[in-house]
Amino acid sequence: MAAIMPATPKADSPFSDVVSGSAAAAELAHNALPATHPTAIFHMMSFVFRFLCALFAGVLVAGAHAQAPERIVFATDWLAQAEHGGYYQALAEGTYRKYGLDVTIRMGGPQVNGLQLLAARQLDVAMADALQVLSAVEHKVPLVAIAATFQKNPTVIIAHPGIAKLEDLKGRPIAVAAASNTTFWPWLKAKFGFTDSQKRPYAFSVQPFLVDRNLAQQGFATSEPFSIEKAGVQPVVFLLAEEGYPPYSEVLVVTRNTLSRRADALKRFVRASAEGWKSYLANPAPANALIKRDNPQMSDELLAYGHRKMVEHAIVTGTDTATAGLLTMTDLRWRQTIDFLKNVGLAKPNVDYGSAFTLSIIRDVKVLP
């Protein structure tokens, strides 16, 4: 009776080396026992078992290699600019991919409410101001901050030459937007004694400032001073964070549901983003190319200015980052922020500031500047 021999796989099969030329095949051929002989059955079962084990292991390896990166949709707070550079850098240099993530960056803008989109589950991560997060928590919206991009809030008051200190602007006209009434203006009133009679309308243009030497105005350290300098005026710029204004800016926000379900992916996202910021501050070219692709109106000159001012003021690398790493947060800063809001009547006394943030994601990242 002819011996039963296993079929030989095709030459291009990933498992051809398991059978062809194997010790198991040679052993069966040598013995050439009847198929019903116990020894032949044992050899055949042993071969089949080893073949199936190899097949199963191969499937597992192939599956691992074929596993798709985990998708994260992340929205910034404005049109693409240098202030978002670290995230674009992580995208440009493949850092997100390195950490098993497929990240899509969506630009914010004047008609985009990132926190509403986040609450509606159209985003995974959104960028917002710390004050917005505390307001959401006060209104029982289940959002939580997991990291902070800007250690120093970039809000500035801009004055003409001759003003030496911020308090020297007391009694002088200052152009501020309506939104300042729930952000930095009450802080200025409480700290420096400014009054509402000083306020002038701000239409997000530097032209009134340029024609009125008595007028000061609000702005961001990375933006409005650039336009003023281009017009031939060297402004005096006061970064409110360096005067004690406490809120973090450009914090990364998720829903509590996302935090509980996708903590590992969020940790990888924050670590990759921190690495992106470290790289961007050293060499912004890769990210700048993507920023200009998304926002063609952005100039190389303004990108360079924004990058330079972030470095000059340590906006990303300041405060606690030297020991805790980029994108870090502390309970102290959040407590100082809620204390300010309560002191000026912008938050209710019973708001639980601790529910507005978590340190569980950023704690172990520690990407030092």
C-alpha cells in the first residue's frame, strides 16, 4: 500500500519551507508505512499539527504588519500658522505614524467652534483656551484637557514707544475686543486698576493704532506686533503671562468618553506632538511647508516671526517644561486660573476646577525641551 504523503505547497507559498525539504517530510518518505499503521498516523498527525502551528503563527505576524494605524482627527483653534507648528511637524516627519497613529489636522477659523464639534463627536481632539474648558465644565459639558501647548499665554498689550510699564497705561485708551470681557480685561482691571472707560472697540486691525500714538491695543505676541513693525513702528509689547496672567493656551481637549476608551492612543498622540514641537523649534522647515499648503495666505516672513517670538518668550518651553517636559500642565496653574475667574466674578464659587483637566496622559511623556 502506498504511503500517504502531504501535498507540497506552491513554490511561492509563504509556508513552502515548512514542508518542502523539511525533516518531517523526509521522515515520512523514509518510513513509507501503510496509511493505517499507527506509526504512520502519528507521523501524519504530528506533521499536520506543526503545519497548522506554523500557519497560525504566520497569520498572526501578517495581521500585525497589516494592522492599520489608529485614526485621530485633531482640530486647531485657527487657520494654520506657526503657533500650530509642532503638530504639523509631527505630521511632516512621520512622528505620528511612528507611534501607530493616522492623524488628520483640521484648521479652525472664525466660523469653527472646536469644542462644539468635539462634544458632537466629530473630532477626537480639539485645541482650546483653558478658560473655555473651565466654562464648559461649569456648564456640565464632559470635556477635559489632557495637555497644554502654550505654557505662557501669548496675549499681549501693545503700546507706542515711551510706555515703560504696563501700569503706565492706566487711564489711557486701549482697543480691546468684546471677548476680552470674559478673558484678560477683568484681570487687568483687578491687577492694574484699569477701568472700562479706557476701552475702545477693536476690529482686529492695527490701523487705528498706527494713526493714534495715544492708543494701545490687544494682540498676540506672534502676530500683531509683526504687522506694526512692518508699518514702520517699533511697538512696546507686554506679554500678560509675564505679568502674572495665569491661563494656559492651546490646550488639548477631549471628551471624557474618549479619555476612558482611548487613553493609550492619546498618550501616543501627546508624546508624538511633544516630539514634534521639540523638532519644530529646532528646525521649522518641514512643518512650515504643510502650514503653507493648508493656509496659502501664510507668508514665510510671518512664519519666521511667529517661530522667533515663541522661542524668544519661551511660550512653548517656559515654566515647568524644563523638568516636566513639553505640553505639561500643573494643578497649581489650573488652580490659579480658577481663582482668578472666581475673584472677578467669571466663574461660580462651586466650580470644580479639578474636573477640567487630567495629568494622567501627560505625566509620563516628559519630552524635555
